Amino acid sequence: MVDSLMIYLLVKLARFVTHKEQESIARDLTHSLSKYSKSVNIVSDTWGSRNRLLIHLPNETKLSSEIRKNILRNPGVNNLVIFYQNNFEFETNSLTQLITYLEEFIGKATDNNTVTAYYQAFGRVPFHRKAILDRLKKKGIIQSSNSNFHLYLEVKKSSQTKDGKTPIKARLGEKLIPISSPKRTDLPPTLILYSPYTIQEVADFFRLALTFKTKILLTDENNIVTKVVEQVENTFFKGITKIEYEIVPSLNKILQEHENDTFYGFSLWGSLPINELPGMIKSGGAKMENLFFVFGNEEKGLPLDVRKEIQMVRIGDKASEPLRASQAAAYALGMLNI
């Protein structure tokens, strides 16, 4: 394991925490951690003071799982990063040198050759995430979202110049994320949004994909979906590279290519109440990865020919104002305990 000298804990707070709430969280953490050490010092992080607190713990404090859980249980805390003194705000002059630090750190911290890598740069720095991951890959260290070890690296330019060069400061540690529910071993159903028209509805489905780790298919009967997705990427949803999606010419093409799979559509006019859906899926013997949930766009919904083609599910009673497509999709996924 990594040598435990001085310990620094970077506490990242929930997105919409106010400055006043941040001060309150710091006081709460100071009080709760006082039973473990009398020398706890909590300050706003100088690298990024908004929604970030830095906890200094003396080297005689044992960083037990109880301390970690105590911090992560605070309702204002999003995640926690552990830094040890010898990997906290060290200087590096080149990408090659940084990769050497990373390789040594990973070798001491975990026996696995896969890591889930998190990277944050402050200001303009010459190191980019892809270049770092490519270099690590050549060393036999692979980025994988399924890894149990979460590597955390953040870098910024030093404020001082040495020998005509401006070195880069780096922090290297392990990120801890609260686990709210066990990881699923099966894949969730694929979500299909029929011929969407608006930026908002596409962005909402992409958020579902990010949260539920499902694939999104966008059908393009209206011939505008590619343009809409480009607008989404430039406005509502910057994390488009983190999700799996595909633009397909038509729903009919999907139905033809997956004729042995199971499709359910969702509409105010569905004949199957949604509470019967889990039983129907179970009795039919379909695997989650062979399930497709189809939702109409927010302009016209699903056309009649589609509703005739697949089994239609109804959410709630018929109402004058239907749910948005993303709301219906979230409800349907919830019914399957995803």
C-alpha cells in the first residue's frame, strides 16, 4: 500500500451546495472527525474553492473505513479523494515523468492492471487525458469503468518558473464513491426514442443513458435527428462521449433486424397496464439485453402503425397531459428495479 505520511482528503460536495452550506458542512465534518483526531483542519481547497473542501489529517491518524464512511455519509458530500503526502502537490516537468509517477503509484496501490481513471486539469496544461491513458496502456495499465480501483489525478501550472520552465503541479490519489446500490450483472433494456424533434427530449434520454447505463437508439424518420444531436452536444449535454447511442434510419429497420427480440411501446393508449409489465417479461423469458422499450417523440408520440406492430404499455390513467417521454422511460426502468 502507499506510505501513509500526512494525509489529505479532498471532499467534493454536491453540485448545488451554496457557500453558506459549504461552511456548514465543514463545521459538521470538523465535529464528526474530532473523535478520531484532535488536529483535524478543514479548509476550502485553493485549487478550486467552490464545492471542494480539503481535510488535513496528521500522520498518526489511521484512515479507517469508519472515517471514510463518516465523511461520505454527510448529505452534502458527493465523493472523496485520498492523497498521501508524497503524492500531494508534487512537481513534474514532462508527460514521461508523470507516467513514471503514475505507474509507480498504481503498482503500490493495487495488484490489478485496470483502473477507473479520473482526471481534472486547472487552466491550460500540456497533459491531456487521452495522451495519459494511451501511455498507461503501453505500460499494460488499462482504463476500465468496471475497475474497483479509482485512480484520481489533477494537475495545474505552478505559479513559479524554474530554469525558464513552468513546472506542472500534480495531485495523485484514490477516489472513493458512495455505492448506493449493488451493480447489476445484466444489461438494462435498450431505449428507443421515435423520431425526436427537440433538443430537450434527446438530452433527457442521454441523461437516462448515463444514469442507467443503457443504450439509446434514435430513429430518424423526420430526417433532422443528426442536427438535433449536434445541438444537444453544444448546449445541454457535454458528456455525450460517455454514453452509447446510435441514430437509426427508422424504427421499422430496428424491428426487422431484431425480429426475435421483444419490444414494448409506451403510450396513453396502451392496453397493458404497466404494473403487469414485469410479470409479462418474466413469463416471456426475455433477457434484459433482448428487450427494447419504445417511446414516442413529444410532438406526435408513436404513430398508429407502430402501435399496431408491438405490444403497448399504459402508464397510469388516461390523462389530458401525457408524461414526457423521458419521464415515462424512467418510470418503466424503475418498474424493473434498475
